[in-house]
Amino acid sequence: MQSSQDRNSSLAFCFVVALFVAGAASAEAGTIPFQEASTYDGPQPHGPGAPLVSHLPHNFGGLTSDSMGFGEPGSTIVYQFVADDFALPFDSQVRRIVFWGFYNSQVLPIGDESFQINFHEPRESDGLPSDVIFSEMVVNPFREWTGRNVISSFGGREYRFVVDLAAPLVLPGSETRWLSIYQIGDPNSSFRWEDSTTEPQTGHAFQNTGVPNWTTTNPFSSVNTAFQLYSIPEPSAGAFLLAGAFGIGCHSRLREANL
């Protein structure tokens, strides 16, 4: 029978191995570091870890995009959904969405926060959003304050959100699609999707209680919304094989230590 020191040594070895494998898998998943405000205007090349679509935030406003939104505290609750068009540079799968926004009068959600994310086909008549081709509701997505404030009526802190889709969305390149994002189910908080002036400024669309069909009007027709789309790889088969091999090794060492 081996000593407790040997068993502790084996446990420590397995712990280090677990951290190594987890780190390798995380690296392959393509984590996106926090973007300081000063880097927003930097180049956004396509390539490993770079966004497929990048509409960087312009912290001077944004439309309410909320299933239970309002214009100001105490006003009548209405809904408004906002969507923005995009086209991928090449055939790819969308796995991660990063978007920027703020909360009307800086009133954050109470308890859990939920967002509805939809991708739409363009309708034939005018190219505005039509049939939903992908839909996912996310609860409590990653959210962080960017360190900037939105300079707008009832504005406040600018937040960056990161959502990894439960399943990849495969889309062809160079074909227009629409993305809509809106907060759902919280009458106390109104989410506002931040504007973007990234070129080309193709505009965005909205629908609300008074205008139930998707539409666009000036000045919003010439402004985008702030979001990025990424295609991040899943951990490779090699990482899983590596984990399996180390797992077998750990099992053997622990078994020997307990003899």
C-alpha cells in the first residue's frame, strides 16, 4: 500500500492535467476579450477569432427593443422590436453574438433577464424582415459595463452582451438576413439596442404597438445597430482525445496509489 503522500501527489497531478485540458478546449473555443472603448474604431479583419459581421457601437443613442417597453418612467407600456440587416462575407455558421445596449433611465432588470434572438429572411416586397429562420431565448446572458456612457435622453451606462447560441446557424455568404434582439418579460426595465454608424449604413427596421408591420423611417433608416457575429469553433476531436488519454492515465495513477 502506498503512502498518503503518494496519493496526494497523484491527485495533484490529475488536477493539473484537468486544468491543462480545460485550457486547451477554452483556447479552441475562441474566447473574445473585453474591448476597451479606445479600440472600437480599430480594424476588424476577417480571420480566426475575428467577427464575420461587425457593427461597432456609437454611444449616442438607440431604439427601445423590448416586449414590455416604455418611453419614460410612468408612461404607457408598449412593445417595440428592432432588427438590423447583414450579410456574411462567405458561407459560414454563426455561433456567437455580441451586442451593445443600455437601459432606459438606467433601470436594470429585476431578477432574471431574458432576451429573444431571431434571425429573419427578407420579405420579397421591400426586403424588410419576414419569416423567422432561427429563434432562441436566452436567460441572463453575459453582460459587462464597457466603461462608457450613452449620451442620449434617458441614457446611461453602455453594456456589452455575449451570447453563445445553443446550436450553430449555417448561412450562405453575400445574402441578406435580419437579426432582431429584444428583452422580454420585464415591465420595469426597457432595453435599448445601441446605434452603430459603421459603414455601410444600411439602416434598421422596427415594429411596435402602433406599427405592427416591420417598417423603417428616417432618421433610423440610415443607422445600424451595434452587434457582431462570430463563428467560433467547437473543441476539436483532438482535445477530447487528449482529455480521454489523460483521464486514463489519472485513473491508473490513482488506482496504483490506493493499492
